[in-house]
Amino acid sequence: EPEVTQTPSHQVTQMGQEVILRCVPISNHLYFYWYRQILGQKVEFLVSFYNNEISEKSEIFDDQFSVERPDGSNFTLKIRSTKLEDSAMYFCASRGDRGQETQYFGPGTRLLVL
Amino acid sequence: AQKVTQAQTEISVVEKEDVTLDCVYETRDTTYYLFWYKQPPSGELVFLIRRNSFDEQNEISGRYSWNFQKSTSSFNFTITASQVVDSAVYFCALSERGAAGNKLTFGGGTRVLVKP
């Protein structure tokens, strides 16, 4: 069964450093998402991406964040200058076209900013 | 704005008992979708069920069943004859058809602990 994959599974970085989280969505899906979950809290929406552009972003998704689909398979989230409060689990999700409303999630990348 | 509330933060049961998880939502959209996801201790988010707002028929799938009541904006989820492997955090989520990206808004989650 097709699944969303994410790399790395864990990342430790120093405050102020740039990180890139990678995702490979399900191959025929068209909508892509990033969510984050601070430890013990709920899952929060960051950004949605369709047709090579951002379709919606949350207040969390400020200028320090960016997303890209550099080729036909990868979908990346970049955090330019990490802060302590960026420590969280980051989930990528994808879904198919209209009518295929279910989002399927990757296993997540646990980011720890020291 | 869309909102999902899961009032139960934690439920503890003994194996084989039934567990019902409550979910109440708010939306201004007339067409929307409701979901339940499971997050086991390993951390991933596993899709369980989806219900469209225009279909209020309640269903059973194996040990899972759900009760969608549009009149009370509730989407409750029941695990019948719970097993230890059902121990996880369960999230209710909502997406609106009219929203640009159909983002999911999650509730706070309910931790279910099934004791042997």
C-alpha cells in the first residue's frame, strides 16, 4: 500500500541553524501539507500546497518557514533560523484530488532545537 | 473558523470494555468532512474513519463504530471490546470543503489506556 515517507526521522540542531525536512508524498496525490505537534499537544496545521504554490498557511508559518516541491516527488519544509520553540514533531501529509478528502500522514520527523 | 473539541483528555478501561470518544465541532461551511485518527505510542498518525457532512448514516467497521449527529455537531467514536493494542491517543479532525487548502483542524486528543 502506498505511503507517505519522511526523512530524517529525528534531527537535532542548534538554535539559529537552518533545517530542511523532507517528505515523499503518495505518488498520485495532488495536495500536500505540513503539520506540527509540540510534545503532548494537539496537531497544528502549518501550510497546504497545491499546483506548486501555497494554498493556505497558518499564523505559525511565518517568514522563517518555506516549502518547496523541487522535483516531481519530494516536498520539503525549510526552517531558516531555528528557535527553541520549533522543537516538535513535524508531519507531512498528502491527499488526492477533489473527492479524495482523506489526508494520509507520514511517520513524522522529530526536531529538537538546542 | 473551524474548531474541534474533545472534552475527554484521558480514558482508562479494562480490556474487552467498550470505549466511546466524544467529539464536538464548529464550522460555518455547509459541506465538511470529519475524521478520526489514531496516534499509537510510536507517534505516527493513522487514519481510521471519515464521514462526509452530507451523509449522516452511521456505520460499523469491525470493532469501530461512529455516531454522527449534525443537529448537535457531534461525531462520536466507539471501540467495541477494546484490546491492549487500542491504547493510543485518538484525534478527531475536521476539514471544510470551502477552505482553500482543506486543512485539517484537530481536537486536543483523547488518550485511551486499555489495561489487560
